[in-house]
Amino acid sequence: MEKMIFFPTNNIGKYDRYKKSFENKKINYNRYLKNKNGEDIKVDVIEDGKSTKENAHKKAKAYYDEYQKHLNGTNFSVITTDEALYIDGLEENKQPGLYVRRFNGLKSERATDNEVLERYTKFIKKLGGEVSANWRYSLAMYDGSRYYDYSWTEKVLFSATPHFPITKGYVLNNITIVKKDNGNNMMLSDLTPEERYEYLSKYTDKVANFIDNKIVNRKS
């Protein structure tokens, strides 16, 4: 029986980001486990870790423990990710860090896509209209006995002028400059799915390779 892999996330943009890379490695995975009524089984996890790694671990274990109740004796793993954002030229106390959507820290409500876009374009404009930044990612795969960790950094360039329509879940794609064509900015959100995969694959393919290499005894 092939090992079951779950990549539970409320953010469809995050799920889609890795989809083609996972499929290219023939990793058999689902977003959520479903209950008897065909509904997604979701877990409310408070992401109060001090690092992206801690948050990824916390989410992976919470989902594993819940799914184990429904899959007792089944060989499966849970994959989760967490990310933090650090913008060049922004004061330390104003950095998004772990709270990209929580502008006042963990106690604040998660901002909507429109609120995120408004917030970030305002201070990018104050920083000159374009600014470089670093995304720091952590991935955890948990199989009930141990964690397998992978981390990486992505350097990006943000613009204060968004392109539309909004990318649901990954709204900062709308201000992420991929390349300049005849002097006009092309945003990550402007790309076709094939172009987006080509741009992101230098990261997402490595993630898929890591997961594939860690799935031991896929047939059991």
C-alpha cells in the first residue's frame, strides 16, 4: 500500500505553489483527510512558535494527531510549511517576520488579501516604490515518530504598484516583480501557470525532491 501524504493548509495559494513539483515526482498527496460526510477535516492551530520551524512542527503534529484518530494503523505523513518575511530597509520593530498577515502580532486578527495588499504597498511606497526582501521558509514532514525538516530562503523584489486580479491566498504575488519587459514590471501574478512553475521550480522542485527522498518504504 502506498504511503499517504497530507499537505493541510487553508491557503489554496500555498497548496497550488507546490502542486506541479509534487506531481512531477509522483508524490501521492491530498490537501485534507475527509470525514464520513466527505467534508475536509481541519484543525485550528495557534501558530505561536518563535520560529517558522516551530510553527511548521506544531501544525504537522496537530494534524497528524487528529488524522491518526481516523487512520489508526495506517502509514501516513503530514507536510506543513511556515514562512516569515523580512524587508530590506525596514526597521526591526516594523518587520513582518512571522506575522505577515497579523500586523500587530499574534493577538491581532488575520488580515484579508485586500488589507495585506494595502498595508504592504503603503510602506513600500515610503521606501521608494521598489524594495528587496527575503522570504524564509520552513517545511516539516511528520510521520508520528520524527520530523524531517527543510528550510530555504527566497530573495524577491516588491513593487508599490500592484497588478490585478488578486492571487487568492498569495496576494503578495501581485507586487512581486519577476522580470521587466520593455521597462514594464511583470508581476508573479501576471504569469501563466506554466511560467509561474518555471519561475518557482528552482525552489519547489528542491522541496519535492527532499520529500521524495524522505519517504522511506513508500510501498509497505
